[in-house]
Amino acid sequence: APQSAHATAAAAATQTDLSTFIDGPRGLKYKITKEGEGSTPVRGQKVSMKYTLTVDGFKEDGGTQVDSNAGFLGMPFSVPVGVGMVVKGWDLTLIDMKKGEARKLVIPPELGYGSAGAGGKIKPNTTLYFEMEMTDMDSPPQLSDKQLEWLENNPV
């Protein structure tokens, strides 16, 4: 049975056509599904996100949903951009998004949960498939000299 489950997962993953996706930094792939407005956030600026995470492809390609806050009762997920509070693939993506923008995002394992995986649902070395929308953006933060130094010493 494990072989057939693996074969099914592999078949689902191959159904996701990435030919229309843009090559992002460090192996990320994305497609803008809704244009946003205004400027992109600065590091440390808090943004609010709606997202759905699947593995083995996007939902419509047979992927399996493992997390989401995008439903009717879902609350936006707020996070400061570019400071390591989320997986590296998100930090690299959020810093490039605008308020109102939606994307499909493919995060390779090394920019996701890597060889550790996460919580049993995300196996080691798993590619992550996100559908995400930046629903809000706070004002840019007033950072202290110490925070600015930390940003300097810890690039995204």
C-alpha cells in the first residue's frame, strides 16, 4: 500500500502545470492571480494574509489541504514581513506583494520546512503549494537602531 500511495501523490504532483508560473528568488515559483495596489511592504511591516496550504499539488490538481484560514470563519493571519517569523519562502514572497494581491505559490522544501517537515501532516522534503492573498498592510514600523542592525545582519 505505501507504494501505491506514493505513486498517487507523485501523479498528483505532476498534474500541476507550472509552465505559466514566474520563477521567483531561490527556486520559488508563483503566479499572480489578482493584482494588488500601492507599494510593497518593508521588512518588519505587519501584513494580514488569507491562505490555503496544500501538498502534492494545488487543490484542483489533486493536492491535499493541510492548513487554511481562507474559509467563511477564517481569521486573517498577521505577520511581520522578512524577519523569519514564517518559512523563508513566505518571507521572500510577502516582501514582493502588494495589498489586495493574490498569488499561487510553490515553495521548494529548502525554503519551506526542509528535512524536518512539520507536525506530521508535512513530511520531510515536501514542496508546499499556497494560494494566498494579502488582505491588509499596517503602516511601516518605526524601527530602533538595534532592530535596524538586526535586519542588516539577518538578510531575507
